[in-house]
Amino acid sequence: MRAFKYIFWVLYRVWFYILVGLPILILFPILLISILKESWYPYFFKIARVWAKVILIGMGFNYQIDREQTPEKNKSYMFIANHTSMADIMLMLVSVKNPFVFVGKKELAKIPLFGFFYKRTCILVDRSSAKSRQAVFLRAQKRLKTGVSICIFPEGGVPEEHIELDEFKDGAFRLAINHQIPIVPLTFADNKKRFSYTFFSGSPGKMRAKIHKFLSTKDLTIEDTRNLNHKARDIIKKQLEAFNK
């Protein structure tokens, strides 16, 4: 029985990468055209949302999205969520219709096919480099001026398996305050159970997400960064506890 589980987990991981890569391969010419101009990014984003749905459905994830508030069209936001799985990217794309740009670790750019578009559409950061982290602010500012939103997983990486929610870094909150854009906290309840970074794990099943009421940054200053950070983290922490009851 245990041997069967290991075989399933190996095949399940392989299937995930097939689902990630095959649509990109099929749609490669269209995707390539959609990233030629920065102003065409919303078209790329629409295709990315379809790609994300194909992966979630193909993996047997029954995603359920609860919205306390819905982002307005043609308005920029800072989307944040807890981070436990590669499926977080797909669930974020499915949960949010407003075009946004991910700020993510540069290591993902090494993934074949996916990495080609990832490094050309996302803001990459080397978290060990202060210079790289500073460059993120400049690139994010540039993208916000084009009218898109930003998405950051504020834990700064995937926490160790035993940590449900790590401390948040300040970058997302400073950036939101600087540009006076609302923070949109999202809680992902089941992604660690469904498809964590532990290789021998995962299974089909429900995948719940909740979009919380937005946190305003109007009239806030950089001195308010930590308070905003803690407020957002508390919202996600309490929701995780509610989901786990």
C-alpha cells in the first residue's frame, strides 16, 4: 500500500509539470506575441488565467473562492497571500481578474518553458542581495504606472513544513503605502495539503481561497508600515485558524 502511494506521488508530480508545460508549448507563438509590448500584458494575463485553471482542474483541485470584496476594474492593488505551494501561483491567477505582476524568486526562471515567460513578465528578486531587493521597488513602480497591480507573497519564501504562517517582510507594505494603493489579503487554506513542496505528498481535493476586505493605505506614511504588516498577517492567521477548525 505504501509503495502504491509513492508511485502515485511520483506520477502526480510528473503530471503537474506536464500540465504546466504542455499548454505553454501549444500556445507558445501567441504567448510570445503577447509579451512583445508591455501594453499588451493584459492579454498575456488573460491567457495565464486560463492556463492556471487548466492546471488546477487537471490536478483534481476543486477550487472554491470566497470574496468579501471584489477589486474594481482599471484600479491597481497590492495582492498578498500566505505561501505554501507552487499551486499558489495558479490559485492567485484564478482568484484575481485584475491584471497583476508577480514579484517572485529568480530560481523559478530556471524551469523549462515556464521560466522563459516567468522572467519576462514577472519581477524577479534575489532575496540574498540588497541590490536586487532595491531594484524590485524600481521595477514595481514602473509597472504600477502602467495600471497593473502587484502580487507579493510577503513571507519572503515558502516556510518550513512545520510553520503554518511565517513573519511578513515589509516590502509589499512599503510599496503599497508609497503608491497609496489598497492591500488585498488572500488566505489559501489547503494548498500545503494539496501540493506542498515536499515531493512525496499531495492529492486531489478542495482548495479554498478567501479574498478579505481591502486594507486602505490612504494617508498612511512609511512609519505605518509595521502596523499595516501586522494587521494583514493577523487577518490571514485568523482565517487559517478558522479554516482548520
